[in-house]
Amino acid sequence: MKIMSVNAGSSSLKFSLFEMDTKEVIISGLFERIGIEGGKYTLKYRGDKIIQEIPLDNHVKAVEILLDKLIALEVIGSLNEIEGIGHRVVSGGEKYQKSVLITDSVIEDLIELKDFAPLHNPAHVAAMKAFREVLPEVPMVAVFDTSFHQTMDEISYLYPVPYEWYTKYGVRKYGAHGTSHRYVSKTISEKLHNDHLKIISCHIGNGGSITAICDGKCVDTSMGFTPLAGIMMGTRSGDIDPSIIPYVMEKEGIDAQEAIDALNKKSGLLGLSQYSSDMRDIVDGVNEGKENCLRALNKYVQTIIDYIARYYVRLGGCDVICFTAGVGENSSPVRAKVLEGLACLGIVMDLDQNNNTHGTFAKISADSSKVDVYVVPTDEELMIAQDTIDLIR
Ligand code: ADP
């Protein structure tokens, strides 16, 4: 059974086609610069990379080319072989607590929710409509980044602001990376044969969030109303005092949008180091004795330690800490610094195991550790495909 997982942006469309019997990706690819000059696609198939520049007027055009290529490369014999399509959706607001089959009313809701994801939700809708135009008979499923976090209670999701901001305008914590945290929680529960774990899941990539999970359900998460909140990230500030915003607006003569842009795009590792948003560059810089990189790394690590400590208390202790995403899966120095900062909780790292783990599932804590620590490579695409198959069945 073949299922396609789709992640569409306003000018891009990423996809993976899964053979669900083996859970293997048969082909994956990226269509870029849709609707702007310089359209191009990249396909990864049987170890080869196929790159072609081609005008992509809109998402429909991209979908048509994609499906033609699947036939031309003989990945599938006919389009009927694609039995379902799962779409990643950034915001499902409060309404969508689980993945759903896509209907007209779901599409209308996503358009209505665009205030919560102005760049993403309209793009998801464009991609859904494009697939529906080209493959009208194939069932489609929406998988929301926010839905895993809908189990938070109001103590976790409310902000201490005038309550009517929540009731009138939906100002609350929604969180993000939910599909990844759900995948990590499910994977570790299956590996340890235990559905009743207290897990702290650390998704640390370019964006990053930490989630407290109990019995497979989200208790709290570090991202907030938007993905700007929480831990320090590659270019995002994470939590700051909001009074900084009007203060800097006045000093720099910028408007609110420019201030928020600076917090989203010029802060985090990039902002503090004035050097790079990429953790590899920062760690190299630290090894070369660059103080700006050390400053950025130390602050980054501290915000992660602070959130893990907060959630350790929130959960009343913790069975497993998981690291995932670009930095979490690959950067042993970052994991080591975080775990060293948690030593007072009785957490003991297995130094060799940590140093030797890059992008693979592994336990990196010592047997004497009070909390088990694992690296769990995330797979949001597979989770989307799995939800799709579950719903269309
Ligand atoms: P995104 O949030 O965009 O999905 P990823 O999860 O792919 O990001 O993570 C990207 C980040 O992971 C990069 O910016 C880089 O800092 C970091 N990263 C990737 N590989 C390594 C590595 N080998 N060592 C350290 N950091 C890495």
C-alpha cells in the first residue's frame, strides 16, 4: 500500500512516497520556487538525485509534474497505486485534536485559522486543492503540528493575561512540532514496551521545542502562541520579556513587524554569536576559541537545561529524556553539555555512547543514571503516512 506524505509551503512542496508494508520511502523530493521565477525540483530515487529546473506556475503544476515523474520513472505503474495522501498542517487551532480526513469543511476551517499560521495554512490549502484537482478520488488526511498539544490543561495553555484575550481572540499556547514529539513518544514507548512513561522530548533543530509527556499525552510544551517562544533556537530568541519589543522599536525606529522579524530571524544562536545559526559552525567556533560562539552555545544549552528541569518537576520526575532533530540527533557536544547541567537530578551520561551516536537510535545514559536518556531520530513524514493509512482504513 503506497501513501504519500506532503509538506507544502507557500513556494515549496516536499513529499515522500512510502511503501507502508515495509515503512520504506520509495522516492522523495522537493519542488521549489513555485509561483516565482527559477522553479526547480529535486528527486531522490534509488540512491540517485535528479535535479531539474522547470517553471512551476502554481502548486497544481508541481503536482502534475510530480505524478508524471512517478510514472516516467516507473516508481508506480498507475496513479491508482497511491492510496492516500497525508498533508502536514501547521495550525489546527483548538478545533483539531487529532488528524482528520480532508473535506470541504476542513479546508474552510484551515482558511479561517490562517491568522495562527499566515504563511503556512494558505499554502497547505493550495496543495490540498492541487492534489484534489489532479487525483480527485484519492482520500487525503490533514495531520496537524498542534494537535498533539491539545491535551494540555488550562494551567499549561493559558497565559496570565486578560482572560478575554483567550475567549475573544484565541490567545493561548498551541505549541508546535507535535507530530515529531508524538513520533518520539510512540517510538520510545514501543521500544521500552511501556505506555505509561514520563518522557521529556527535546526536538532541537533549527527550530526547537521541549515537551513534557505522560502516558503518551502532552502535559506541557515550550513553544507558545507561535513557534517563537520557548528555548533559544538557531535564529529565534525563545522566551524574552515582551517589554523589550516597544523599547527596541523606539530606539531603532522600527515597527512591530520588524521587531518580531528580528526575534524570528536575527536572534538565537545567530543573534548572540553574530556569526552563524548553524550549530556545527558554533561548535567549531568554540573549538577555535571564539568567545562569541561560546557565549551563544552556553546560553542555548542553559535554556534547554532550564526547560528540562521545569518539566522534570512538572511531571513529578521523569523516566526518559529523548533528543531528536538536527542538533539533538547529531550534536554530541550539545547533548553532553545539557546532560552535565542536569547532573544534580542524578542523570549520568555514557560518554562513549554519546560521542558515538549520530542520527541513530541509542541509549546514551549510563546504567547508573536515574533517568534514561535516548537519541530517537524523528520521522514526521512516516507519522503523517501512518495517520493517513489509519484514517483511510
Ligand atoms: P529544522 O528545524 O529546520 O527542521 P533540523 O532538524 O534539520 O532543522 O536541524 C537543523 C540544524 O541541525 C542545523 O541548523 C544544524 O545546526 C544542526 N545540525 C545538523 N547536523 C548537525 C551535526 N552533525 N552536528 C551539529 N549540529 C547539526
